[in-house]
Amino acid sequence: MSIGTTLLGLLESGPRHGYDLKRLFDERFGHDRPLHYGQVYSTMSRLLRNGLVEVDGVESGSGPERKRYAITDAGVTDVSRWLSTAEKPEPYLQSTLYAKVVLALLTGRDAAGLLDVQRAEHLRLMRELTRRKTSGDLADQLVCDHALFHLEADIRWLELTASRLGRLAREVGA
Amino acid sequence: MSGANTAEGTEALLTATRLRKYFGSTAALNGADFTIDSGEVVAVMGPSGSGKSTLLHCLAGILDLDGGTVRYDGHELSALPDTERSRLRRSDFGFVFQFGQLVPELTCVENVALSLRLAGVARRRAESSATEWMARLEVDDVRDKRPGQVSGGQRQRVAIARALVAGPRLIFADEPTGALDSLNGERAMELLTGAARDTGAAVVLVTHDVRVAAYSDREVVVRDGQVLDTTARIAGTT
Ligand SMILES: Nc1ncnc2c1ncn2[C@@H]1O[C@H](COP(=O)(O)OP(=O)(O)OP(=O)(O)O)[C@@H](O)[C@H]1O
Ligand SMILES: [Mg+2]
């Protein structure tokens, strides 16, 4: 996700201090990974440099954490653009797993076993997310469901590949 | 009697050893082993035709074996006389299948109460327990309708209530969500596994759907009539 644009979006409801932004971000989006303060301030200085935010006030005591930021018109446009642009679908896992399967076939290792182990690991994570989902609130459910659908798609791919190993072995010349 | 033991040294709720089952020349089960502890939810997955339903029917004592043994709670199922076995099935087991397990002429609440009535519980009491279970599964509003007058998702929840009402120790579910859309299927699973965990019942859950299997504690995969325990396999590698 784009942390910068998300922080920018959180400013649309009104100016906020850096620490306030971090708290709000963690509360809404930081389920697994809360932001570091350093991340917030480097991101905010970049947004400032690009004219997407401006400093709206500074509390006494100074230091970067005392700055209050407000979104600019350019910032609002940036948020709109981000929200109206589709994300690039990322088949990140398949490329690694595909490489492992082919390498196993080429080196005479147990490709079917590799797929079984991966499938079990995927399902273990799905179990964990399902438990989290059933005990969580709606936000947890939606976050977990997204991960679950992705893992399910990966498992389908693992099963399909397992059923085509013979043909794949012939095609890669193993 | 000494039986198969789990690692902790206590006897598993059910242990099946080297099960064989033939349909003509087809070996539907070819040396299948399976074990489940009290309160455990085990998903049974595997390709179509691999022997999952046959396994479930053999574990429940519905199908006769051509080889191997099933021990349940200290009894060898295949050694029990038929009447004993069906009595045990009624008192200890619950069943949920994909389709058509409700009696169409009875109302939903009468269907749920049926196993209690057969066990000799008076009508008023049986129907009041049935209504409680239906409320828990969020279908008490259809209690007086017949199965043909309610939706597929409601029918399946009624069937789950029916499987749970007599307080079974072991529930056999074969594609319990197979006829439902994914949202209804998940809700049904949440209710089934939630109720099983609360009452301490174990569940053998046959499913094609990994999202449904994710409600289990452990998974086994059936392939060519044999059972592979992939959960144990990965635990062994970490
Ligand atoms: N009553 C029967 N008569 C003859 N053959 C049968 C019978 N029941 C099952 N079989 C055969 O036994 C094998 C295992 O069938 P089973 O129904 O257990 O598979 P399954 O894993 O449940 O499949 P599915 O996922 O499609 O439900 C298959 O080859 C099937 O054709
Ligand atoms: Mg089947």
C-alpha cells in the first residue's frame, strides 16, 4: 500500500500532528505493522517537498513531531488519482514457487512433496486467519478475508500444478 | 481392552486402522488409517473419487468393511451387533450431509426434534431443545415451516441443529456447505464448529473447499484410498 497517500487521505478531515497521524493510521491500517515514527516524518517531509501538504502550525517546543500538517489542493488530487487507479495484480508467490517446482524437477527432487508441504503451510496460515476472523470485529474480518482469498487462490494453483507435474516435467526436459 | 494410543497416552475418540473397502473391483479404501481426538475438528480433503465419503461412511459404521478395524470409545464398531451399532450411532454420532437429510413431511422443528423423540424424549421437551438449537443456528424463525418452504442455507442450518440436538460426541459432515454460496457456507461452518467447540464434540469434516477446511484444527488428505496426514508432515519439518 502507499503509506504516503494514505496519510494524505487521513488529512482530508482536517489538519493533524505527526503523532496523531501515526496513531490514526495504526488504528485503521496497522493491524500487522504499526508505523515507525521515523517513517511518518520522512514521509511527511517528502509530501511537504512535493507540495501535497503544508505546515499549518507548530506547537511550542519545536522539533518535527510538533508540526501540524494540512493537505493542499494538489494533495487532494493525488488522493483521488490513487483511489481511482487499479493496483497491478501481483503474482509474486507463483514466480518463486514455479521456480522451486521446476528446479525440483530438473534436479530429480520431490516436486510433489514440495507442493504438499507448501499447501499445508498455506492452510495453516488460513486456519490462523480464520480464527482471528471469527473472534474479530468487521475490520478484522475484511482484512483477514482478503488474505484468505489470496491464499485460497495460491492453493488452487498448487493443486493444479500438482496434477500437471508429469506434463511439466516433460516440457522442461527433466 | 488396550487400544491405539495418541502421543499423550490417552485413547483417541476414534481410531481406524488399515481400512479396506471394495466396490466390485474398485478399491475405494486401500489401507486407510485415521484417528480423531475428543473435541477435535479434522478436515478430510482430496480429489474427487479418492475415497473421502467412503471413509466417512466406514468410520461411522454405516458401510461394512472389507478389512481393517474402527475403534470408537473402547468398542470395535465392526464387532458390535447391528442393533448395538445403530444404538451407538443414534446416541453418540451426528450427521450432516450435502442434501436431502430432512424429512419433507415434518416441520423444521419436528425434524430437529426427531432424534430426541426416537430416543424416548417427550414431545414438549424435545421440541423446546430443538427450538433452542435452531435459535443458536439463527433459524428459529422457520421452525414451523417444512424443509421445502425454506432456503437452502436455512435448510442446512436446520440440518446442523438436527445433528447437534442430541449432544453427539462425534459429528460426521460430508460437504456440509457444498450446496451453499460462500457467505452462507462460511456462516454455517462458523456455527457448526462454534457449537462443536462449545459442546466438546469432535467433527470429521469432508470438504473440497479450503476456506471451509480452514475452520478445522487439522487436515488429512485422501489419495487413492489412503490417508496422508499433511499437517503432521509440516510439523515434522519445522
Ligand atoms: N456405492 C458405490 N458403488 C460403486 N462404487 C462406488 C460406490 N461408492 C463409491 N464408489 C467408488 O469408490 C471410489 C471412492 O468414492 P467416494 O465416494 O468415497 O469418493 P469421494 O472422495 O467422496 O469423491 P467426491 O469428492 O466426488 O465426493 C470412487 O471410485 C467411486 O466411484
Ligand atoms: Mg464424496
